[in-house]
Amino acid sequence: MARIMNMALLVVVGVLATAMFQATYAAEYTVGGSRGWTNVNNASFYSDWEEGISFNVGDVLIFNFATGVHDVATVTKADYDACNTANTITTVTTGPARVTLNAAGEHYYICTFTGHCSGGQKINIEVGTSSPTPGSSPTTPGTTTTSPPPPSSASSLVAAFSVILMAISVGFFC
Ligand SMILES: *[C@@H]1O[C@H](CO)[C@@H](O)[C@H](O)[C@H]1NC(C)=O
Ligand SMILES: [Cu+2]
């Protein structure tokens, strides 16, 4: 009887740990890396930054900027191309801003401060339909995990926590 209880506990803890790990496995990306979200005066800076990154639904963009000096506006492709700030769809004025990519497709972001977009403070994010990219680690069907570079400290923490939980539950089992 005690052994069955312990086995049940093992299963529950294992499932919980796995669920926690997957729930927090969406990648977080700080746009522009250490330079953050700023007027870079460089037309290719942000497209260079995102080169090689495969964005998936659920991933989070962190626009790192000081409130009142920049902002993040979602715009159409036409307004992105023209740096038109008159028809923004949504604007986040408080930095740093966390923007969750909750739909596949193209997403266009610009800064609406005068001269910033035309100076290169604009980024076009293409979000894939969460099929694993070639070369990523194999996943079980139905999950959306990939191998994002680099893993955020949060997901590492959860991974470590999961391992500890597993170890504890194995201890119960023996
Ligand atoms: C623009 O940014 C890219 C990426 O950081 C860099 O490689 C390039 O040298 C920059 N160009 C200029 C003109 O600063
Ligand atoms: Cu700006």
C-alpha cells in the first residue's frame, strides 16, 4: 500500500515538474541585446540582431528602453516601411516592455519618437507556426518546444527545480 502511494506521488510530481518546465519554456529575447531598444542610427542593426533566431508563438520580446525616451508601437507593414507613426495599432510607452508573440505571422514594431524609426529603431519579427526548426532537439508530438539561444535564467531555474523534485520523488520511491 505504501509503495503504491509512493508510486502515485512519483507520477504526480513528475507530471507537475514536466508541466512547469514546458509552461515556462517559451523563450525571452531582449531586442537588440545589450544595446536594447534605442535609436541606433543603423538601418540594419535590428535585422542583424534577429538573424538566426526562430521566433515561436508564446515567445516574449523584451524592449529595453527608458520611459519617455522611446516607445514600442505595433504598426502595419506599410507604416513600418514608411515609418508612419500616425496609424499605430497599439503603443507601449512604459519601458522596459514585455511583448508576447501570441500569433504566427509578421509583426512590425517601430519607435514613434521623431527620427528614431527612420534612424533604424524598427523591427520586423516573423513568428513561425511552432514546428521545430531543422537541427533543433526532437520534441514529443503536440509540444512546441525548441532550442532557443540562449536559455533564459528563468527556464534554467525551473529545469533545476524539476530535477530536484524528481530526485526527491525518487527518494520517496526507494
Ligand atoms: C550596424 O549594426 C550592425 C550590427 O550590429 C554592425 O555589424 C554594423 O557594422 C553597423 N553599421 C554601422 C554603419 O555602424
Ligand atoms: Cu526611440
